[in-house]
Amino acid sequence: MKTGTRQHLKSSKRFVGLVRAELCKVFLSAIDNHDSKKIYEIGRAIDALDRHTSEADRNRASILTIKKMLDKSGDKWTIRELAEVIDWHDMKPDDGFSQLREICKKLKFPLKRSR
């Protein structure tokens, strides 16, 4: 499947959904195993999300989730693919997505080289 295609982006969004499902499994497993430490860690992560409700923080959370899945698979995405999947607020690539690119650099997101 060629990257950047509609089918690839649909597949990528599906993968993000699978990651969310996996997080639910972790939570349910912690409940089943009476793993209060894991539940506490999940609670702390949720508290951290509540403190950071701006669009930028939601984007960072999405980027980190996608980064984790790409790190596991060894794949890389183009900046445009990432922008489309996270619904980046400024989809005009006039400046090469410079703000998004800077966030990716700070988060060590695995970007493919652009053309």
C-alpha cells in the first residue's frame, strides 16, 4: 500500500483505533488482576490529560500514540500523512508544516524524508 494514499490513511486511522483498543485491554487486565499499581499509573496519566486540554496537547498525545506504534513496527510516516491523520489545524503546507515538524523533532517522531 503506497503511503499518503486515501487507503493508507484509512488504514492508519484504523491502526490508531486498534491502539486505543489495546489501551482498554491494559486497563481491563489491570482490573482483572487487581493490579492497583497499573490502575494508579493509568489514573495519573488521565490526570495529566485533564491538565492539558489545549489543541496542542491533544495533538502531542496523538503524535506520541502514533509514534509508539511506528516504533514497534519500524515504520516512518511523512509529515503530510501525520498531519492528515491528526487533523492538523493548518493543512496548508506552504511552509512545509514547520510547526508540526518542530513538534515531531522534539518528540523524536519517525518521519520519512519529504520529496
